[in-house]
Amino acid sequence: MGNLPLNIDIQQVLLHLLNFTILFAGMYFILYKPVRKFMDAREEHFKQLEEEAKGKVEEGEKAKVEYEERLKNADSEINAKKEQAGKETFAERERIITAANEEAAKIVKKAKEKAQSEHDRILSDAQKEIAEIVNEATEKIVLDSKLDTYDQFLNAAKKEGNDE
Amino acid sequence: MSKKRLIISAVIFAIVIAALLVGIFLTNDPNHVEEETIQEVMKDAVLHEHVKISLFGIKDVNPGLIAGFIVTGIMLTFAIICRIFVIPRFKLIPGKFQLVLETAVGLFDGTAKSNSPHKYRLLRLYMFVAGSYIFVGTLFELLGVQAISTTGKPISLGAPLSDINGAIMMGCTTYLFLLFNGLFVNKVRGFFGVLKDFSLPISMSLRLFGALLSGALVTELVYYYTMTRFIIPVLVGIAFTVLHALIQAYVLTMLVSIFYGEATEPHEKKEKVKKVKKNKKELSSEVA
């Protein structure tokens, strides 16, 4: 070994290697690994934050598109609803008018019937009364000759008025 | 500071420097002869034939090995201090020191990913440790840590990789790292892919050794002569130590990442193109 050029000593090379190996292991475990671990954890943390932010931005974008779409459709929707409401109102109005007309017709009919029956009743009553009066008058004329026919009629009419 | 005061300070500084220079040159013994000639100093810096340090009385070793042990000790101590006092207090938004540590750890991520996008986790670790060792080891030279050689003379410890044995270790370890990763990832094909670059450990070792030794040699040269011991070492120190520390760490890590990327690259099967044998008649008709 002593004959190597430049005074190269294999034993010293190995001692250098031992020194470097100790340095390599020591630097890895004591300094490099913990620092790298921290850096990786921080990178992961920020990556996670970035992903979360991205997700939120995407959600926001989606919501924006959705709302824009909704806004676009809102006019047509409003018009449709207006039309629907108009139709419904018209139908309701028609129904109410029809019902009112029917009711009115019923009332009128009923009133007519009632009036007719009243009219008939009054007419028959009057006829009866007239017939009675006529009978009475006739009786009185026939039976009571002292009385003037005209006075008798007036008395009868007066009596009738008092009765009512 | 007023102008008058500034001038007075500059004059005092110049007088002090001049007095020191006069003192240095007057006390310089012209008859003094260096114990070693510059040739011997340079040769010893390369070969370490005479200047050795006893390793706990077991073996006489090159100063570079002791420097390597000290650099490892410094780096591990620093790592332990960081592990106990700094890392547990890491925050989501990093402070200055945390930022320095994270930058150091993640410094080679980009290079590792770009050169070996399919497999880079182990590569970036190796690049971090090897790069840090070369960088800190080279800067260690600036500290001028003293040790006692076997001859009893004090010597200044240089960079661990300016020792040929250290450079060989780094080159060969890197080569073996590439070789076995090629084997694990691409099986025999990957192994032989790296094996064919058998000159790689030699070139890596000698590049490191040459680059770092040149710094040591220039420093030796500068400090050998009295005249060059002023101002020049500042420039030399920066040019040959700090820059070498950066450049060599960068060069080695770049080479490792490039070769690693090649060794662990997934192999795509090529479709065999059926060769249509043409008979002589067809060929002759085509020629005609």
C-alpha cells in the first residue's frame, strides 16, 4: 500500500469514508430529516388550503352560474306566473259572476213567484171581500130599505178601511 | 464625523501602519534561512510525506484527515444545536434563521428535480451533505486551526479535501452512490451504464484534489515570503478559499445530479425495426 503514487493511503481513505458516513447519517437524522419533514408538512398544509380555496371558488362559480341562469329565467317565469295568475283571476271572476247571476236569477225567480202568489192571494182576497161586500150590500139593500144605497156603500168602505 | 477629524484619523492610521511595517522589516533577520525551502513546503503540501499528525497514537495521518474529523464535529454540533433549540420552534411563516436552514436544506431541490425528475429524493440528500461538507471543509481552511505535527512543529490545518485521500474518498463514494442507485433503479442496465464511466471517480477525485490543493499551495506560497504577507492574503483567501468552496461544492453536486439522472433514467424499450432483406435483383434494379 505504501507504494501507491501521491502518497495515497487506503487506510486513510477508509478513515475519510468513515468520517463522511458518520457525517451523512448525522446530518440526515439530526438536521435534514426534521427540517424536510417540517417543510413537507407546511407544503401539505398550504396545498390543502389551496385546494379548499379552489373548492370554494368552484362552488362560488357554480352558484354564480346558477343564479345567473335563474336570473335569466326569472323574467319568463314571472311572465308565466302573471299569465297563470291572470287566468286564475279571470276564471274566478267568471265563476263568481256566474254564481252571482245564478243567485240573482234564483232570487228574482223566487221574488217573482212570491209576488205572483201574493198578487194572486190579494186578488182572491179582494175578490172575496168584494163579493162579500157586494153580498152584504145586496143583503142590506134588500133587507134595509131605509138606508140609502150610496151611504151604505160608503159605510161599508169606511168599515173596510178601519179594518185594514 | 467632521472633515478635520477624519483627516487626523487617517494620518494616525497611516503612521501606525508605516511604523508596523518599519518594525517588521527592521526585525527581519536578513541572514535567517527558512528551515524548509519553498519547494519542500509545496511538495509536502501535496504529498504530506513529512508533516503528519498522530491519530490518538494509533497511526500517523495526514492533517487533512484530522481537519475532516473537526469539520464533521463542527457540522454535527451545529446540527444538534439546531435540532434542540431551533427546529422545535419552527413557525409556519419562517424567521431569518429558519429561512437560512430551510434554504440550505432545499438548496439542491431544483437541481435534483431538473436533472433527475423521476427519482430525486436520495439525490438531493446526498447533494446537501456532500455540498455542505465541501463548502464547510474548504472554508475551514480560513480558520487556521493549529495542530501539532509528529515532528513537534505546529501546523495550520487545511481543507479536508486538499488531502488526496479525502478527495479520493469523495470521488469514489460519489461513484459508488451512482453505481448502486443505477443498479437499484435500472437493474443491471443502470449498473453497467454507470460502470462504463469508470474514469468518473478518478476525474472527480483529482478535480477536487487539484482545485482545493491549488488554494492551499497559493496560500503557502503567499505566506512563505515576507513581502507577500501583507494585503495579498486577503485577496488570496477570498479567491482561493471562498470561491473554491462555492465552486467546488457546486461542480460536484451538479456532476452528481447529472450522472444520477442518467443512471436512474427509466429505460424505454425501442421497437425493433424489421430489416427487409432485399434480394440482389431488387438492389440492382434500384441502382439502375
